[in-house]
Amino acid sequence: MNSNNYQIILENYPHKPKIELVLGDITNQKLDVIVNAANEQLLLGAGVAGAIRRKGGSQIQEECKNIGYTPVGEVAVTSAGELKDVKYIFHAVGPKYHSYSPNEADILLRDTISNSLKKLIELNLSSIAFPAISTGIFGFPLKRAAKNIIMEILDYLTNSPKQIHVCICLFKEEDYSIFYQVLQDKLVEN
Ligand code: AR6
């Protein structure tokens, strides 16, 4: 597989949602929402958060400061600052993998996905890009995260009230290949 972009319309789901996998930097995605892999203090550190801070400017961190503490599994919303092709940043607080039992970590990771998708609908938006939340500094094993993230997206899409476009943006070719394979497996199972 050499492509760095894969898209599929789920024809047999209500409202025919689109799922896309992209290899690249999430701050280059032109969608309504970019999801940040955040921490509970909403301090924009390294990884995805660092890229958002660099390109989005200091306003995003200021807004995060005003919101303050956000529990693991939940999502805070800010503007997209200088990221002009994006309407909002959703700061989804993923679990630190080693702070929980594996099953608890799975549930919390899935919560970040479902809470982000709920918020997308609440705000009447229709496209969103997720990074592989928790798989960098927070240490979540990549394949296990891919299964949780993709299963939660597919579960949500079976009940989605409207057509939405969900992109998962991977930073490394190896991560992209794993997500691609997990997505193919889940689509066959469903
Ligand atoms: N675009 C897309 N994916 C990226 C990018 C990017 N620009 N940069 C890294 N990744 P991480 P976490 C991938 O560490 O594990 C921060 O300090 C990366 O390869 O960003 O949830 C926060 O402030 C990995 O697969 O998020 C928190 O304190 C995935 O994105 C903490 O890290 C997530 O890596 C959150 O840790």
C-alpha cells in the first residue's frame, strides 16, 4: 500500500458517512474541526498539541487557560486561532495508558471519540479530523488504540443523525498502515 490517503463512503450506513485516513500533519487538514490530543490541564505541550500551538498561535492556549481543567475522556472547545481553514479545535483528553487498567484505558479512549462526535453534531458541524489520541506521549499501544478509535467511530456512525466526514490523521507511515488494516478488518466484520 503506497497511498497516503484512503477514503470510503459507508453506503449501508444511515446518511452515508465518509471515513478518511490521511498520512500527514493534522494542522494541514481543512475540515470544520481538528481534534487536539490534550491533557487534563489543557496545556499545549508537544506532539499534536505542539503543532496546533505553533500554527494556531497563542490565542488557543489563552482560551484553554480560561476553560481550565477538563477530565480524561472529555472534550473542551476553543477557536482555531490562526488556523483559518478550520472552525474549532476540540481538545480531547486521552488517557495515559499506564495510569489505568487496559480495559479502563480502552473505555476512556473511546469516550474521547464519542464525546468529540457528539460535540460535532451539537455544534451543527459536519467534518472532523482526529489524531491517534494517546498513542504518543501517553503511551497507548498503537494497534489497541486503532481498534478502539475505529470501533467507536463506526458505532457512532450507525446512529449519526446526519451525513458526516470523519478523518483520522496519522503521522507515521507505519501507524497509517495499522489503522488501514484495522479499518478494513472492521468493515468486513460489520
Ligand atoms: N499531526 C498528526 N499526528 C501527530 C502530529 C501531527 N502534527 N504530531 C504527532 N502526532 P501526542 P498523546 C501523532 O503525543 O499521546 C502533549 O504534550 C503522534 O505520532 O500528540 O495523547 C499534550 O499536551 C501520535 O501517534 O498525544 C499532552 O500532554 C499521536 O499523534 C500529551 O502530549 C498522539 O501523540 C498527549 O499525549
